[in-house]
Amino acid sequence: MAEVKIPIGPQHPALEEPELFLLTVDGEEIVKAEMRIGYNHRGMEKSAEFRTFLQTLYLFERICGICSHSHTTCYILAVEEVAGLEIPERAKFIRTLVGELERIHSHLLWLGIAGHEIGFDTLFMYSWRDREFVLDILEEITGNRVNYGINTIGGVRRDIPEGKIDDYLKALDILEERCQYYAKLAFEEGTLAARLSGVHYLSKEKAIELCACGPMARASGVATDVRFEEPYLVYDQIPFNLVTYDSGDIFGRTVVRVLEVIESIKIARYCLQNMPPGEYRLEKVPKKIPEGEAFSRYEAPRGEDVHYVRSDGGENPYRAKVRAPTMQNLLATMESLKGSYIADAPIAIASMDPCFSCTDRIALVRDIRSGKESRIRFRDLSKYGKGGER
Amino acid sequence: MFQSLVNWARVKSPWILHWNTGACNACDIEVLAALTPRFDVERFGILLQGTPRHADVIVCTGPVTRQVKDRLIRVYNQTPDPKFVVAVGTCACSGGVFRGNYNVLGGIDQVIPVDAYIPGCAARPDAIIDGVVKLLAKLQGKAG
């Protein structure tokens, strides 16, 4: 049978974001999977160079609306390392708390999207209803439902509202009960297991070889988590478990995410109960950051987030570099797509929890041997950004 | 007589197409949140559609990037008349924090005509519902 090319995207009901997946199918089977990213490229790293460190913080909040706190925390940890600032303990707890609440909301969001992709819309509505509990807490703590803007250089912008901790604990209890229900649903109810088991298989060796990260790697049995490997903020004080699963398919990814939500609820509860008193931000923070560079890692809901910041002693970052988790997971996803069925493509793409607004970037490959200088003019940047004819 | 019937149907069941033109996902999840039980825009007859050919209203989020521009025009042309465009979020209204970046053209109205603007970063579901209801009122006004 002749091979047929099927484009998915840039506008497609299964995709939340504009990206193009070009699948070559032979009958029902995918034999070749290609993708074109870049529709969401906005030129963040370049525009960070024209902003002060604090303005860049709020710019980086808008790299991705779902893991906004991850990006800002990762960036701010690097900036504070360059500046040599030691932030108050309470600020660290609040950052951790917001980070974990964000993980809960992101994973519940993913669970809903995955339910939607496999035609299980009840799960979509259920998990998005439960997600509102977390968004309510986040709104009370930070003032906004998404893009919280709670981080600032030297601490956090707001304290936890007084006398509200009991309410939050109560909401977390309800949420934990609901998540136990989802875990039960995954293990005992046949629908999810029947639809997702064995689909889009990624072996442990392949996951390591292709540098998968986050829940995608953990579902293939790779125990990788920055919170364990290199604890930042207060993760070294908090007892929690690393969730892994050995099946390597989408079912495993679902289970890992649901169980991670339960772990995150425990961490959030620990943070609320053991919040140390005291200041929540430094009073004086230098406007100019001394010369230096730093590199920081953060376990975002989707995997390892990496930021690099370099300062030349001025008010603006000399260079701010972002490497988001979806970038790493793309290779493994595209590799595993080969050999899957075309009907599994939407859920397979969704199973890595893609976030293309984090991913899209311009990369220039420089040939060192040619000895040519690799400078690029500003107007050429927008030419590259356009990416040619589609 | 026939036209008033069509208008009545249009106001009672506007089908929307959600189209991310380079947003950071924040407005997108708020648009989706507006469809789910807490906010539930389906009570106004609003239904999310997958293809522009079935849609009456295009809900755009995010600034227009250079790469997405041609697709946006194509999606707009594929939508049958009469069509309405709602720009959700500050970026979609004006370009927001991304204004002036080398790969961003600005708001949605730089490329296609916009009927309703819903500002906010990110626009709350309440605001989105308010904007959509106002758009419906406008439609009703048009219907006479």
C-alpha cells in the first residue's frame, strides 16, 4: 500500500498549541514521524537582554502559563546565586508551596486533556473541576489564577494570608480524596488501562539514550528527579517519595502523574504545617547584579527545567538561557511514534504533556572549523523566526 | 423571516474555535476552564469546535508571531461568514509584554479584524464569559 502523509496541525483539535506534526502512514501504522516547531517562537531570550533583572522575571513568567512558577523560580535561583543573596527560610517555603500547588494543577490539567484525547470527556470535566480547588488556593496566596507573579529578587512578594491555612489544608484533603479516586480509576476501571496500556511504548534504555526527563522518563522506570538529585529550596527537609512506574507506556505516564499529585499534596501540606515564622523577603536588594554566571535546575511539572544567567555587572542580564523539559522529551516522543497506530497519535503526542511555548527557539549551528565569526544581525533574526514557507 | 430564524439560531448556539496564535498557554487554559463545570459556558449554547469550517466565533489567544500569521489568515478565510473574532488576553489585544520582540507582530488586530477584546494577563474565565455575552448581545442587536 502506498504511503500517505498526514499533517497534524498547526490548527488541530488535538493540539492546544500551533505545531505541525507530519506523519507518514502505511495503512494504519506510522512509519515516519516528523515535526516542525517554531510557531510559538517569540524571541524571549533576546528581549530579556533589554530588560532589567526584575523585568525579566515577569517576562519569564510568560514563557509558559502552566509552569510559570517553575520558570521564574529557576531563573531567580540563578540570579540570586550570582548576586550572592541568601533568602529568608519562609520565602523558600512559600516558593516550594506554590511550586507544588502548580504541579498539582498542571498534572490535573494533563489528566483532563488526556481524558479528552481518548474520548473520556467525563474525566476531563471531573479533573478540571477538582483543579479549581488548587486554583482557588493559588489565587488567595498570590492574587492570580495563573501567572502568579509571586517571586521577586530576594524572596516572595506576598505572605500567606493570615488564618487561612486551615482552609487550605481542608481543600487539600478533599483533593487528596479525589486523587485517590483517580488512582483507583486508573488501576481498577478497565477503560483507561485497555485504551492506554502498551500504547506509545518507550523502553528504559531508549528513555536514557534519548534523554527523556520528568514523568515521561519516570514512567519508563528511570528514577530521575531534580528534587532528589540536587535539592533546591527546602526539598532536602521534606520527606516525600519518588514515583516511578515500569510499564513505559501512556498508562504508566498517567499513573505516575496521578501518584505524583498525591505526593505533591503531601509536600504542600508539610509546607503549610511547618512554615517558619519571620520575614518573607529581603529588605534591600541590589539593582545591579555583580558580574558572574550561574546555572540552575528545577523540577518543573513536565521535567527538568534549566536556566542559565550571566551578568556583566549591569542592570540587565547579559545572557539568559532557557532549556525547557519539552525540548528533551520531543526526541523520545517522535521516536516512539514510529510503529504506533495513527489513531493513537493525538494521545501519544499529548502524553509527554507538550508545552511548545517553552520549546520554540532559534538555534544556530556554528561550524568552528571554518573559523567564521558567528554574528547575526537583528533583522536576520526575524527572518529566521519566520522559518520559511509552510 | 428566514433571516431572523438564522439570527436566532446563531445567538443561541455560537460555536467557537479556539486558536492559539503564539500565546503562553495561560489564556488557553482559562478558555478551557471556562468550558468546564465551574464556569460552564455551555449554558449559553457555546460549544468548542475542532475545525474553522464549523465555527462562528474564532477565539484567539496570544500575540501573532511571524510564523503563525499566514495560518491565522488561512483559518480566518476558512471560517464561513458571518464570523466574529474574540481576542482573549492582553497579548492578543496589543502584544502585551511581547510587543517589540523581533518575532512578534503585535495584537490579533494587526492581521485580522477583531470584534471583541478581553484584556487580562491571563484573562479570567469570568472575564471571558463576560466578553462572550457582550458579543452575543451585539449579535442580537445586529439581528434587530
